[in-house]
Amino acid sequence: MSRVDHCVDTFVLVSGIVKNSAATIPISVVSGHMEADGIERDNLESQQRKDDPADEWFPESVAADYDLPGGANAPDVIEPVVELLSGLAGNGPVLEFAVGTGRIAAPLAARGVEVKGIELSRAMAPRVVEKPGGNAVDVAIGDMTTTRVAGEFSLVYLVFNTISNLTTQDEQVAAFCNASAHLRPGGFFLIEDGLPDLRRLPPGQNTVPFSVLPGREGGGYVGFDQYDVVTQRFTSNHVSVSADGSGSFRRIPFRFAWPAEMDLMARIAGMKLKHRWSGWDRSELTEESTSHVSVWVKSGSTLR
Ligand SMILES: C[S@@+](CC[C@H](N)C(=O)[O-])C[C@H]1O[C@@H](n2cnc3c(N)ncnc32)[C@H](O)[C@@H]1O
């Protein structure tokens, strides 16, 4: 899915890290091959011991590597995002749900846009201020489905597939409602999300592999998604095996929602579709698209 294609498109092999929207998986990569690295593994294990379960999927051991250069942190990836958001922001202020380490919020603030954020992870949030522009970003620790921050916003945005981190329809609807509650009339809610990879599911199977990387000295990495098309839940699975045979298995839960379902969530929350693209370049969404960027406008009337 998004996580799969996302992984294929933006899987970043940087400084020994495989990174996707939901997690950062430590491995060593040399010229496209993985190598077992006992020292890195020891570091990771000691970091993981410090992880606070309240930070859920983005504890210290993930946050520590989230801002490594390249991939989703590359300037040519961030620039079009900030460009489009600042165009929608008008005079602001704007609010980012799940602001993370400020990958997008900080450069947006550096352009002079007033930015606030909501973030669940106490490991991710403090890193916002480390970036240029980040000092100006006010971050509230909390859940984006329920946390309210003061103010009325011209734009609320939720990027990098993070709506899928909410694993029930109720939670996703709550995020739409909370976004709408923060918007002034005529304000925008923007979501960037991957599209589920269901077209790659053969009949009778529920698993779509997205990466197999053999290590040069043995071991390797295998990534695959497992779909439950009834509940729309899926997991991204990351198996890393070192040359000595030791390894790790990370399994991260998500829920996919088609754009049409999101349109209904938006209507429930008093918004209607304004724009839909397949990416930040505003290209058309087609049946081959692997992601979408959708913008709803707060209209005031609701379905309820
Ligand atoms: C993939 S990261 C995206 C961070 C940032 N928006 C970016 O684009 O780099 C997902 C973030 O969502 C946060 N998150 C997940 N569920 C959340 C929730 N219910 N409320 C607030 N933040 C949440 C995680 O802690 C993590 O920082």
C-alpha cells in the first residue's frame, strides 16, 4: 500500500537506516546491500530499553534517527510540500496534526507562516526546536483526535500517511471532526496519504511484499504488508536478520481508507472536497496513483 509503495518510493537507505512513514528500521547498507552491524544493534537495543510506551510507534529509538538526511528529509522533497501548504495558508495561522520532529512545520514557519502543532510522542516533539524556524512552532503534546489548541486556523494539515496510524474508522472520523473544529469558515484541511495496494493482492492472499534486500555478508531485510480487507486494517512488517542469524521483527498497525471514504468523513465534519491530486506536484489522481493529497474546505453544513 501506501506503506508498500511508500516504502518503494521513499524507502530511504541512509546511513544504515531503512525509513518509512511509520518507523525507522536500523540496518547497515553498503552499496545497496545490507550488512549486519553488531555495534548498531547494541546501540539500538540500549535505546529501545529507554523507550516510553506512551510514545507508541515513535519512541526515542525511532525519534533519534528520524531526522537523518536524505529521503523524506531531503530539501527537494520538503520544498514542494512547504510551497503548497504556504499557498493554502493565506495569512494563517496553520496547525499541523502529528507534527513529529517538525520536518514540515519548521521550514513552513521559517517562511513566516504562524505554525502550531499537536504531537503524541514526547520523544519526537522536542526535536522541532532544533530546526531552523522550529523555535517559532508551538507544539501541544496530545492526541490529534481529541486535543484542542487555542485559535482559529486557515489550514490544518496531516501529512506523511499519518491518518493511517489511526487504526479505527471512529478515530479517523474524530481526526476530521477535530480538524474542522480548529478551522475558520472557508479554512482548509489537507491530508497526504498512500493508497492501499489492493490491486497487487493475488486472489486468496493477504500479503504484499515491498522489499527484499539480501545482506552482503549474510542475513538481510524483508518488508511486507498484510491486509485485512474486511476491517481495512493492515500491518507493515519489517524483518531484519543479521549475518550471525540474530534479528528483529517489527509489526506496525495501520488502517487504510479510500479517498471516497475520507470525503464522507469530511462531510460528517462539515467540510467538502476542494482539491485532489496524486502528489505535491498537483498531478492528476489516476488508477495508477500510489498516493493522494486531498484538500477539503470547511463549509459549515454537516451530514449529521
Ligand atoms: C510519520 S510521522 C510524521 C511526522 C511529521 N508530520 C512528518 O511529516 O515528518 C507520524 C507522527 O504521528 C504521530 N502520531 C501518531 N498518532 C498520533 C495521534 N493520535 N495524535 C498525535 N500524533 C500522533 C507520531 O508520534 C509521529 O510523530
